[in-house]
Amino acid sequence: MNSKSSSLSSISDLFRPNNPKRLRSRDLSSTRLSVLKKEIQTDMHLIPLKDLFVLLGTDPVQGLTSTRAAELLEYYGPNTLTPATQYGWPKVLFKSLCTGFSILIWLGASLCLIAYLIEISTKPNASSDNLYLGCVLIAVDVICGLFSFYQNYKSSKIMKTFNNMIPQYSNCIRDGVLNSETQVHDLVKGDLVQVKIGDVVPADIRIINSKGFKVDNSSLTGESVAVPRSNSEGTANILESPNVAFFSTQCVEGWALGVVMCCGDLTALGRVAGLAARLQPAPSPLSREIIRFMRYVSAWALLLGLFIAGSSIVLGYPFMQTTVFVIGIIVANVPEGLQPTITAALTLTAQHMIKKNCLVKNLEAIEALGACTTICSDKTGTLTENKMCVQHIWMANASYFVMEPEFNSLIQHNLAFRDLKNCGALCSTATINTTGEIHGDASETAILNFFGKYDDLKSIRKILPKVAEIPFNSVNKYQVSVHLNSVTSTYLVVMKGAPECILTRCTTIALEKKDASLTTEIRKAADTACDNLANTGERILAFADLILDPAKYPLNYNFDTDNLNFPLEKLRLLGIMGLMDPPRKEVRRSIERVREAGVRVMMITGDHPATARAIALEVGIATTENCHVLTGSDLRNMTPDLLNWTLEKHYEIVFARTSPTQKLQIVEACQRSGGVVAVTGDGVNDAPALRRADIGISMGITGSQVSKQTADIILMDDNFATIVTGIEEGRKIFDNLKKSVCYILISNVPEILPVLVFILFSVPLPLGVMTILCVDLGTDMWPAVSLAHEPAESDVMARPPRTSDPLVSSRMLTLVYGHLGLIEFTAGMFAYFIVMAEHGFYPAELFGIRRYWDNEAINDVRDSLGQEWTYAERKELERACQATYFVAVVVMQITNGIICKTRYNSLFHIGMRNKVLNFGLLFEFALSCMICYIPGVNNFFRTYPLRWRWWFLALPFSVLMFIFDELRKYCIRRKMFGGWFNKLTYY
Amino acid sequence: MADKTKVAEQYYAPPPDLGKWEAFRIFLYNSETGQFLGRTGSSWAKILLFYLIFYAALVGFFAAMLAIFYQTLDAKMPKWQLDGSIIGSNPGLGFRPMPDSANVESTLIYYKANDKGSVLKWAKVIDEFLEQYRKKGSGSGEASGAENRVPCSPTSGALGEKQVCDVPIDEFHPCTAANQYNYEAAGPCVFLKLNKIFNWQPKPYNNTEDLPGNMPEDLKSHIKMVSGKPEANTVWVSCEGENPADVENIGPVQYIPRRGFPSYYYPFTNKEGYLSPLVAVLFEKPRTGVLINIECKAWAKNIFYDRYERRGSVHFELMVDRS
């Protein structure tokens, strides 16, 4: 007890305003988070009320004094939900500017600027080339940074949505005076509050006194069922304790007086909200891979840069020359277009998904869905419609399934059904208004809806007006009403309730044509029917009636419901009805397909184990009767290891009666064992799990605001089948992203190698830094993005989720750097040598020429034919050669776009049906023309208006590459040479 | 619960966690499988063979393509000429002696007139440059095509198919090797040459008409003197100090053997033994101990001048010390 209260006080300390523990704001946030992840530990609902009043220092009649309340408010802070500490936008912006490749590009840019500064300080008329390049690199960096900032910086609205659930005013008793306009955020522990029908409970309260008080706990359990709460004994689990009403739940019936046990962040809702707002979802599998890949590339580029810088300084190159080398190496190694391409491809898929009624809020979630290994689904509202319906009827000694087509004809002339219908219409507290709308609790609404299909219930109610009523309560477990039959001038008693209560009171039973006495056999049959219905998770109600003897009970007889003056025995049993929240139609098929795709589906619900098991069986989450069902209290006693072990041992698991925190624990357990977890949910209670999951999926129609706010994906039509489409799209986009990345990386090779050739063989630079940027961020972009539009190559749903299949595999790198990239490089070098040769510089002449070529002082460099070139003329020729190299790369990349369309099949099999890609390739060509020919633009990008014949130089190589790749794929398909190519290059 | 965890141990056995170093060592050489760097010996052999063949084929294809392309080229003539080529039709100028190109982007001719070594260094650079001009007549070990050189004069007739005009560098007194190009006398010679452009034909200022306004007065008067004569068909040369101070410091300038490049040397058509005509610029008495910025320009109707792009001109600095 001591430890509990001490931990309690430490929690409340942690949530006091003004940071009492003097922690750094981020530490405070994480400490709060770890505290919130624990289950609520308190005994405030168990100790006698008297002790509670002493503990809270309040008076059961007078309430707190205003001064005491003000003191407590000052100490513990207002009764609101505290938003999580968020990074300010400057920090996020800074992070966006310095992630991934940005650092390398910043390095390149600063090298450019340093080189420029050295140049202007040493030379009288320094060229501004380095300044220019530096500015371009900075611009690239800033634009990419702003782009990812726009992606990353979403101010979290989660807390705001939670705060919307809280009322403004409450009825609070202080100093013995009831003030109906007390601000909810002024409430403190120990306040007495009154809650009436329609009110939202303003804090976690323990009931002192109540009448017919019922609350809808859906914000915490996800089940919109009105549960009675009264001043009774508490149970150990506070969430199920019948003497506590929680913050934000709505009172649907009666009234109550309660004492506030805890406020704000410490309430059950506050904990859910705190978790949802503070939890950081783990980075998605895709971004994990991109980060890993970027780290490798950056390390490689830096290492190479350092190596080259070191060796060129050792070899005695001047500093300026060294910086040129290093800048070239860095810019060439970094695939600048990777991040924008992936983002654009995902955006396109997201837009595609919107057409399928799937709103993707977090782009990477769509790919994560493809990789997902486990789906943890909420039951109510996700797998089911969250609407009670009559499913089965047992009457006249037979069971009927109401969905059966023959049902209508079977009951047409059934007297028992007529009486059952009357009983159902009358024995109900639900109201029907003039337009036919029904207001009442879920079961009664379901019953009235069901009978409404067969008769006009309003006219039945008119003919048989209600004269007395005993409402349902948890002790009696039945409800009774007495009606006057104005036609026969008799009174009719109708009764509805739990079968075990009703059956014992019945002596006769209504059969199809006549009444009969309730024999033991029939009673047994009724019991079996009840058991059967209960096993399918249905809520069972029995109906009975009794026509009172007009002699004993004449008109205007005064029925007294408190001291019963009419019989509730010897009734006539009309029938038994099974109600349930039926699963959505498409769910079973969808779960089947999801499971075929190797994804495990688990159910996590706040509902009863039996119902959960029944629904699990019905929708196919469980395939056998004895699937493993774990309840919240089982979970409570489990260590994380044991939970992991259980998850591993049982494939089909249903979690029932779980609290929001437990949902979160299950998700985290799955993630710990390496799974990628999707959570579907619609309620406030799902919010932490939705947030923590790799993919949070919420329902668009029935989902709560909070769940939509925390989810990554929203199913706009609540259709579970959309998840299947999502998995399919996610897997497809992953396959296609591989192609995009492969495509982008291939052009990296002809960018890196020229720099190496330049350094090693001292030829004039074959590809300039500006043109590298043109390829990476210009011509390559559209084709790379449009590869994401390729149709799936094989049945993506027929294979298990990827677990060890990375985006960038060593096979892809082998193919890129060892094969295709090299062919592209030879094409570029060929084009370069040809243009040089056509102008008089034969290849042999070029090797080692750089010291003269790049020397501005030398005005007469001789070519192979004796002509002498000034510096300006040489540089112009160099630009022409670089432009030809660029064009060769573009031509090769166009071929490559066609090659990358397929990883396995032959292109002749696939065809060129991807219009976006076709346009992309045309665009690539057009863009490179623009870069080369538009005056001003070509100056900007340091290109040159080429002769048209130079465009064809790369063609033989593109044919070679195409044939080579088709051959390679042929070998892969046939597994030739013992699957040599499969092992080497099948990415 | 304790029992359950025991059972759990049977089910849950993560792979033994190798240390990073251990894993790397096994990657280097795995004694169990005989793998070396992740591959067995035969696997390495196969992959090396594959890449050998693949790269050989690629290089072969590359070479074959280059060879095929070379068939379309003329060994003597550039494919693109004059304005069709990037070289254009506006030659620049070159100067000798040039500082060592390893000596970063310098155009400074600096020496000490009374330091033998310093003088000899520059004289050697010029000697090396003039080597090809010296190899005259036939005989073994000499530059090929030297036998094609014939003396030319403004009045001599058309050359034979193989013949080229000789450049008589021994007549460049005092800028001769024997005189160490006059460097010791603190009056250094700098040799100028016009960049060779295939098939380029000068349009000389051979009379006083249309002389550009920015042409130096002394050159104008020189052209006036020779106007109309055959020797007026010359690409004229002028050297001046770049800034007013340089103009003052540069002192008198002599152009040897004449004030330009006679047009009978043109066009350059890559004939064997062709020599680029030279003008030795003798700075008779440059001020010692100061750096002088000098710009030399070539003058013809089809040479356009641009200081920034060094078109039709050349820039160098001269500094003579006499300590």
C-alpha cells in the first residue's frame, strides 16, 4: 500500500506544472512516457469511501473548501491534458537540412567556397566557377532540406483532439454549494461532482451516490455499451471496477454524485492521450533501409574523398586541385535524386490509394504495409459493424437464423412469432419518434429494428399502451412492463431478460399454433439453444408474457412496481433471441487473403473473451475452436519475455478485455521479435497502439477523431478489404522502388568513374559536376519515379512478407557497379574520346595532358594534328565533350529505364505499356535537349549545343547493354550455369 | 510461471552472438567451409573468370568501336576545321620561354642577369623549344620532314606539294643561342608564335586603310612604311605594357627578324616538317627589379582581340633582377 501510494505521488509529481523535478524537457517527456506505459496502480477505488475522503481531505457533503481547491489547483495544475514536448520548427528544419546526404553536399559546397576564397585572395582575376558551383550545391541542399522539412514537420494535433473530448463546465460542490458552471479545468482531487444524463464525466470519479447511472465507456474500451456504475464494491482492475466513472465517458442514463480521484494526465484517458501523443513510432522499414544505405554511401564517399585528398596532396598536387577532386568525388557518389524519387513514387501510390478509398497520411506507411508481418486488429467497429443485430431466434422448439432466405416464410403464420414480436416491441425502454428513428441502447435498438421489418411497431405500441414498468437492473437481470390491451380490456405483462431468470418463471410455451406446457424436454432444448448461442458469442435474451386475469386485475388497477402487486410467475415462454455485433461481410475473405500472403492476423479487443473467440472464428482469425485466448488479466501477470514466448508459440491468438496500455504492450512485443506490425482500430483506446505500430490504420466512417489523428492510413469506406489492396500496393511499390533505386544507382557509375579517370590518367575532366547534378536531379527523376508505376511482375500476394530482403541488396550493387554501370561508363568514355578525336585530340594524346590542359597560363596546347588551342578554346571543347558524355549517359539511361522495367521477365513479355514511363523517357530526352540547346540554359549547366551526330555515339553500347541484360534475365529465368546469375545479380 | 519460462528457453534460442571481431575473422577465413572472404576457392576462381571474360569482352567492344570509328578519320586532317571546329578561326598567341607548367599557372619570366645559372635556365628552355627549328636538311636522326623546308620570301612563288617554309632562327641576332638570347645583357628575348589552326589564312593589314583605332601608333607608322609592298602581307605583332606603369618600365622593344608573321607561312595544313613562324621580341632595357605586365597582340583583319579570353593576344610578366 505504501509503495503504491508513493509511486502514485511520484507520478503526480511528474505531471505537476513547472517541471518540479528539474529535468530537461526531453528527459521529462521520456520519463513521463515510461511511467504512462505502466498499468494504472491504485487502490483508491478499493478502500472504504470514508478513508478515501480522509485521504483526499474532502467532506462528503460540503466538498472541498474554495481555498483548499485553489491550493490544490496551484500545486497539481489544471485538470487538462498536457501536450507532449515537441521539437520547435527551427530544430526540425535544422535536422532536415543535415540528414543523409545533405552533410556530404554541405561539405562539397563549403569546399567550393573555400576554394573560391583562396582563389580570390591569391589571384587578381579569379574565376567565379567555384562560387557558382558552391551556390548551386547549397541551393540543392536547401531545396532538398525544405522538401523533407515539409514532410517531417507536422505539428501534432493529437492532444488537441483529445482535449476536444473534454467538456467545459461541470457541476461541482464546494463549500457545500453546487455550482453548475465550474470550469472543468479547475477541478481538483477531492472535488465532489454531479453527473446527469448527457453529461461528460469531468474527471475520474468514484461514485458516492447514484440512481440508474450508466456510462458509455467506449472511449476507453472501444465498446459502446452502456455499463451501470454505482456505489458498490470495487474490483482490482480499476478499468472494470463498477464504482468508478472515467474522465471523458458519457453518462447515458441516470445521475451520480462522485468524488474526484484523479485529474488531467493521471486519469485513464489522460494516460491514453499521453501515450498517444508522446509515443514516437519506430522508423518505417523503408526509412530504416534508406538511412542504412545512405550511411554506407556517405561513408564510402567520404573514405574515397579522404583517400584521394590524401594521395593527391602526397603526390604534390596543389590544394585547389585537390578540392576539385574531392568535390567531384562527393557529388558523383551521392545519388542526390534518391530521396525525392522515393518520396514522389510513394506520393503517387498514395494518390492511387485515395481512389481506392484509402487515405495515406504517412507516405512510408504504404510500403510498410507491404512489409507487414502481423496485423493486430481491433474487433468492434473494425472487424464488426459496431451495430447490434438479431442473429438467431429460438422459438416453438426450433432455432432460426434470421438471415436465411426461408426465414420469412417459416414465420409467416407462426403465432409464437407474432407474440414474440409484440413482446419485443413493448418490453423496451427505447423510444421511437415520429420519423421512425429509434433511440435506446444497442440491444433494444437491434430488437426494434428487427421487428420493425415485420410490422409497424408504433401502431402496436398505440394499441397496447404502457401502464407500468420495471427497468432492467443488474440484480434482477430482467425488465418488465405492463400494457393495457384496449381491445380486449385485459392487461398484458411482458418480460425480457437473461434466459436463466426467465426460464425458471415460465410454465407454458407458445408453439406455432397453440400454447403448451413447458416440459422438461423443451426446457432442456431451450437450455441447449442458449448454450449454443452463447458459444457463438451472442448476447442472449429470453422473452415471456402473461395475460392477466381481467377478473383479478380490472381496468384502472393500480400496478405498483416497487411492492409488486401482480404476478411474475407462471409466464408463457415466447422465445429466445441471440444478438450480436455481426462481422463485416468482406472481412472473412480479406483475412483469408491476408493470411495467404503470409501475414499473421491477431485480434486485440476490449470485449469479452467468448465474444472475441466467436468473432475470431467467424472471420477466420481463428481456424479452430481452441485458439489461444488471452485476457487482460492474464497479460497483467505476464513478463515481457513470456508474452514474446506466447506470441511465438501460438500462431492464432485472441486478446480480450485488454486495456489501451496492454494493446500497446502487445504491439511492442511483436515489434521486439522483429515483426512489422499493423494495427487497425477505430476507438480512442486504440490510439497508443495505432501510434506505436509501424502502420496505424483507422476507420474513416466509424473511427473516432483521435484514432484518425494518430493513424497513418485511414480506410475511408471502413472496408477491411482495402487493407489487402494496401498490402498488395505496398509490396508492389517495394518491388518497383528496387527498380527505381537500381535505375538511379546505375547512372552513379558513369558519374564516379570519370572523376577517377580524371585523377588517375590526367585526362581533361570527362563529366562536370554541374552535369552530374543535371543527371541526378533532372533527367533521371521522371523515369525513376515512373518505374513505380510498373505493374507487379508476379503475384506479390503469394509470397510471405519480406523480412531479409533489403531495398538495396549486394546483388543489386553487383549488377549496378559491376555490370550495367560499367557498360554505361564505356559508352560515355567512347563518346568523349570521339568528340576529342574529331577535334584533333586522339586518345593517346589525352593521357597526361591535364597539367597543360587545365593550366590557364598556357595559351598554346598542341593537339595530335598540330593545331594549337588557347585556354578558352580548350575549355569550350571540354564542355562539348562533357555534354556529349552527358548525352551518352542520357541515351544509356533511356535504355536503362527500359531494362529496369523488369527484374525477371523478358521485356518482350512485359511490353512498353507503362505510359508514364514512356512519357518519362521522352521527357528525359527532351529535357537533355533543353539543357544542351537552349541558350542561357546550356551556359547555366555548363553544357554545349552538340552536333546531332554525337547523340548516336552511345547507341551501339545501348544495344549491347540491352542484349546483355536480356541474356542475363534469360539465364535467370532458366537458372542457367547453376543459377549463377541468380546468385550474382538477381536483386 | 517459473515452469513456463523454462519451457520458453527450449523454444527461444537466439543464434549465438558473435563478437564483431569474431564475425569478421570468420568472414576473412571460415575454416569450417573453407571460405575465404565469404567464398570458397573455386567460387572465387569462377567469379574471377567470369569478370575477366566480361570485362575483356567489354573492353574489346570498346576498342572495336573506336577502331571502326577511326576509319572515318583522316590521319592528317582534323574532321572539323576553322569555324566548324570548336577551335574557331581566331588564333591566340604563344610565348617562349614559358615557366615550368608544374610551377602553377605562372606566366612570369624572372631571372637574375648576373646569375649565370638563372640565365642558363631560361636559355635552356628556349634551346629546347628551338630544337625542332634547328634540325635542317636531310640526314639520319633529324626531324622527319626537315628536308621539305625551303627558304621563303614575300616574293617567292608558290610552294611545292610537300614543301614548307623554313624559319631561319640563326638570323635572329641578338636573340641567338650563342648570345644566350641576350638574357645576360638584361635585355631578354621572348619568342612569340601564332597558334596553328588548320587551314587558317590570315587577312593581313597590308595597307593603311581600315587600320583599327586601338592599334599602337608605332605599328601604324610601320605599316604605313611598308604599305603596298609584298612584305606588308604580314600578321603584325605589338607588345606593350599593360598598365601605365608597365608602359613606362618596359623600355624600347625590338621585333626580330621582322614585325610579324609573314603570310607565306600560311595556311598550316599539317605538312611534314612545318614550322610555326616566330618573332623574337627583344626588350632592350626593361627596368630592373620591377615586375612588368606585358601583353602582345597579333593584328590581322580576321583576328579579333579579347583580353579576357586571350583571343588574338598573349600575356606574360617579365622581371629582371640585377643584384
